[in-house]
Amino acid sequence: MQTVKLKIQRSEPSSGKKVSYDEFEVPVEEGMVVLDAVHYVENNLDPSLAVRWNCKAARCGSCAAELNGMPKLMCKTRVDTLGDHITIEPMKAFPVVKDLVTDVSHNYEVAKKIPPFTPKPEMKSPFLINQIDITRSKEFRTCIECFLCQDVCHVIREHHSDYFGPKHVVKIASLDLHPADCIDRSELLYHEGGLGFCDITKCCQAVCPEDIRITDNAIIPEKERIVDHVYDPIGRLIRVVKGRKW
Amino acid sequence: MPTGLMSNKSDFTRVTTDILIIGAGGAGLRAAIEANEMGIKTTIVSKSLLGKAHTVMAEGGIAASLGNVDKEDNWKVHFTDTYEEGVQLGNWRMVEFLAKEAADRVYELERYGALFDRTPEGKISQRAFGAHTYRRLCHVGDKTGLELIRTLQDKVAHTDVRIYDEFVISKIFATGGKVTGAMGFSMREGKFYVFNCKAVIIASGGVGRLFKVTSNSWESTGDGLAMAFRAGAAIMDMEMVQFHPTGMIWPPSVRGLLVTEGVRGDGGILLNNKGERFMLKYSPEKKELDARDVVARCNYKEIMEGRGTEHGGVYLDISHKGAKFIMEKLPSMYMQYKEFAGVDITKEKMEVAPTTHYHMGGIRVDPITNMTNVDGLFASGEAACGVHGANRLGGNSLIDLLVFGRRSGRSAAQFCSENSIHDVSDTEIEEEIARVTKFVERKDPVNPYPIMNRLRETMSARVGIIRNEKDLQVALDTITEIKQKIGNIGVSQGIKFNPGLIACLELENMIQNAELLVKGAIERKESRGAHTRSDFPGTRDEWHKNIVFTKAGDGIEMSYSPVEDPPEDFIVNVKKGR
């Protein structure tokens, strides 16, 4: 039977267990994804292997990891695309809880800082909105919060800045482009959100499993909005006079 | 008093709250919003990360008779569709709440920020779905569940509701028929917590992972159901498990993964290996859009009679609608076939077969308050029972979450304002800590996974879409045998993020649930809705009743509960019964 060799990173920092690698040999089935191989290990070889997963259908975004060094969803990556040796490591931008599980709670803290959807006072329920007006926001709403974009972002990984990160820019863009929303989030994104740190290397866009054009459609337009808002006094005056969001 | 206490033997943190909600899917989150708005101190715990609950996988839409597309639609037609397709086993009062409150809940979700697809006039668009008389499903492409959970999650995150995610509740405490609290452990911290509370809402979802072939995610092991049973709550309609007609079948890795009913709602047709559109023969009027139990049985029949596909399924074809339509309306379906099966659904046919999808049965609740027979213990969502009868319509589960999530949050909050906090004794806490830690302290522990897999294989093979006494008895014998084998299950390493430990706890719950399910299936000697007995075909009047299980000492007590007929004028325009 054909097999694949998995090299899985193990560690538990809180109890002083340093990083080591365990190797496992796993039989390969047609169409098998990496999460199947990890489940084989968990079910048959080592039930204590910590891995976060949930839907195994690329819907929930739980099983993000680095596969042969590339940030990917384990449930969406077929074994046959990676060859017969696969190294599986946790996401490196987050502190490790145990083995492949990282502590992503910081993302939930950032999410709380983003003002929620707030409908325009004049919007009467039920809303009347054209389909064409929802299409831009819709792209960002497919975000499954896997945090792969946060993981691959070198500003977050290496510079320890206060940059919110691509995932949260996507969230803000989804709210900003909601046709019924009335909040201006650009000041937040500029000051506390640190969007200026992003130098648009597009790594986040490259790893997004939902193919959201994070840099092109969320980050760059948000940067442009900030420029308009923060650096254009005349535009600002017009908006104040007319009471407009943009 | 959220301070850490040191008892003599074990460490645990005590948390005091008014309401503890178990489960952060649609029902749990909606309950939290409601209770919080009523000024009640609310805590929500979730086995997964926040926002990952099984609700996220809901695809096709949420049912509400808005009449945006078909103006003739109204709550009575929604009521009739739901009640009749549930083969008159549902609780008519709950169905009435569902049908009447649906529109308010959808528009409320829109005010919370959900962005539904629109009609040309700019209203919320509605698509056709199986056995709904009119086009009724409000949707966000085929990612409605994602939009729903993200919207509710954002709403809750901006309140002072306390959230504990990646947190396992292992025990609900009840004394003298009253809830006193619950306890469990944080997976990330590896620490025990005890919750002193006035009310507990179980919103922990269904039991889909009892089956090997399932569309359900990791969480659906029925933990809440099993804990409620142990706390004294009555469990009803356990035998009623929905098999969705269309799950993926190939490759083996994704076997059971859901293919949304939206594919058929948007014009997809079912074909056998001869290229015949067989639904024309079985259901000339509703065709592919008959109720799920009917279509699932037709698919099964085609496969069993040798007209199936290479991998043992039937074909589902939507390619005639063209790439543009498919990419807009069914993007997830395109992705999942492309990535997992290497099939381009804009050009090729999908291979599908029935998959375990939903549990209509669950914890019996009062239709008005959603409270169980245990004082202070509430349930809503898939964990509860009563709305869907013997068969659930597509789109009715998402609306169930919102309608009854809210109702349970509301009545639990009301309950809290009239009751005080109870004490949980140290002995009870110590006992529970000992029960959980024994799994990680055993020498030479037995791996729980192979046992769990055997249970799941048995359930899929013997308690599936067409059942009979012999198979069910084999399943029950296997469960009894498995029960005796779990005395030494366990896992190495500690409490902290240890999937093997959680599997041990889940396995006990699953065995409990499987036993009730199979006993119910043996008991119901008729075919009704999703429960099909080849040895007892046809619906029988003497079985127009619910089968109820309660705990009696260490055993199980079975009883029947009559079904009340709805007021006659609630039923409109459709035939009564099938």
C-alpha cells in the first residue's frame, strides 16, 4: 500500500515541552487530504496529538497550519499535491498552545475593537438594497476566519507592530461596503489599526483559501480611504457639510 | 464571585452567572443576545472556537414566508408545509411560533448586519426548496449559515456576554428536579471551571457524528442531549434522524459532505446511470423538490436496484444552468467538487448519495417556554425537539435557531428574575473532576477512537435510511457490547488540548444517545417521515404519538406522549397526511 511520511511538530510551551518532531507513516487513500492523514495518526497512533479541526469541508477555517512551510488549510490540501514527505507545523505568527494548536485569541480581541454594523438612521426595515450594491461587500463576507492571512503577514510575524492584520481589514471593508452602514472606520484603521505598516506585499492574498483579493480589494481601497479622510482637508469639509460618510 | 478557589483536592475556578448557555451556534448566540438585552448576566461556552460551530456549514437558506418572490405565501402555508411534511408528529404550537415569527427574525438579522441576496426590487430574495409550497428561502449564495453565525457572533462580541470557547462542559448538575449549575474544562488552559447559575440553556446541536457517513462537523456528538438525559430531562423522537438526499460520495475523504438542496432548488436534476430522470417516476409533481425523506429514499432505491453510479451514488446535474449562474448562486459547491473530487460542476455531473444530516428528535421542551421537565434547564436548536416532527424541511433549521434561540433566551431570563442561585456541593465537583481525570491517569489506557469508529460504522450500516428489526437488534447488541468495553478507555498526557480525552467523554455520550436512538427505532413499528421500516411499511394511526425516554435510576424508562392536533384552520390548501 502506498504511504506518506508525516513529520509533525510537537510542543507544549506552558509545561516546558520544547519543539520536537514526530514522524508517522500513514497509508494513502485516493483523494485524501492532509487532515485525513492527521486523523489517521490521532485515531490509530497517538490520540493525544493536539489538532484543531471542525467541519473538514473548508467552511469553518479551524485547521490552518503550515504544510511544508506553506500556510494552508489541512482539510483543503490534498496529500497528492505535496509529495510523499509532508512536514506539518503550527501557524508561526501565533503562540503555540500544544502541538498544531495555536492561541488565536488575540484576533477576537481585535474584532471587539471594530465598531459593529450600524444602520443609517434613515434606513427603514425591511431594507431595500440593490443586488449590485452588495456584491463588493459579499466578497469579504466569505471570510472563514482561518487566520492564514494573519499568519503569513510579515508585519505581524516579524515586526510586532500594532497592525490589526489583513483579516481585520477585510472585516472592516465588509462593514464599510455594507450599503446600509453609517460608521466611518478609517480613523480607527489609521491610528489604532496601523494600516500604514502594511507594504502591500500581497502575501495574505496569496494564501487566502476563499480567494478573497485581500490586498487589491480590501487593503488598498482602505488605504485610499484613509488618505482621503486624513490628508484631504477640503474633502473632509465637504463631507462634514453634506453629512456624508465618503 | 469569579475568583479562583482552591479546594483540598483539586483546582478549579468558580464562575457565577445567571444563565449558562452551552453551545455557540445559531441558537446559543441568539439566546445570549436576548438574555443579555433583558439585563441578565449571561455566559456562553462553546466546544469549538467562537464562530466555527456547525451552523457555519448551513448552505441553502433560511425559511420565512416573506412573500417577496411569491406573494401568495403566508405563515399558514409555512405552517402547513412544516407540520404536514413532518408527518403530523411535530408540536403544532412550536410550528406556529416558527411560521409566525420567522419573518421578524429574518428582518432582525438584516438589521444586525446580514446581507442577503436581493430581488430586482431590492427586497430579500427567496429560492425554492424541497416541499416548500412557495419560494421561501432567504439566502446568501450557498453560504447562508456563515453569514448567520458571523452576524450573531459580531453582535455577541460587542456585548458583555462572557464567552468561553474551546471549552468542554462535562456535567450539568441538577438536584431535586432543579438545575444548580454545570462544570467542565477549558481546552486551551487545561483547567476546570464550575458554573453556579440559575438557568442552563442547551444549544449544543445534534447527534450526526453517531453515523460514519454524515454531513455533520466534529462537534455533533450530542453531548448536550446526553447530559440533559443524565440530569433527568425527557428525550423525545430519538429515532427521527434525517438523511439528506445529496451528500458527496467520492473520494472517500469527503464521503457524506453536504451538497446543498439549493442545487435542486435552483434547477438541478437527479439522474441514474441510464440517464433517466427518475424523480419524474417517483414524484411526478414535486420531482426533485419533494421532501428530503422522499428524495433520499428514491436515491437509495436507485442505488440499491443497481442503477447507481460507479461509486454507488446517483448523478446530480446543474451544468445546464451555465457557469455564470453556478458561480454566483453555488460557489461553495463549485469549490468543493473542484478541490476535493476534481469535478467541474459547470460542465460535469456530480455524484451524490444520502448522508446523515439532522436530528429531529432531542430534548423535550415546553412549547411556550422551551424549558425541559427539569426546572431551569432549557433547550433550543437541533438539541431540542418538537418543531420538525418526523422530517425537517430545508431552511427550517436556521429559522428554528433564531426563533427558538430567542424564545429560550427570553424565558430563561424570565426564569432568572424569579429564581435564585443554587449551590453546587464540593462532593459533586470532586466526583466530576475525578471522572474526567481518570481518563488521563489510567495506566495502559485503551484508545477510544477505534471503539468510536466501530459504533459509527454500526449506526450507518444498521440504523440507516431503511431499517428493520433484525438490523436494529444487531445494532443494539453491538452498543451493549461496546458499553462493556469502555471501562478502560483513556489517553496519555493531560487535560490541556487533548483530543483523545474529549473523545473519551464524547464516546460515553454517543453510546448513551445511540442506545436511545436504536431503542426508539425498534419501538416505532411503522414508517413515518425519515423513519422507514421495511418490516412495517406505511404510517399507522396507532403510532401517531411521540416516544419519550427518561432516566430511571441507572436504567431507561420509555413512555408515549400523544400528539395534539392543530386547529383546523391552520392547515391550508394541501392534502392531509401522506
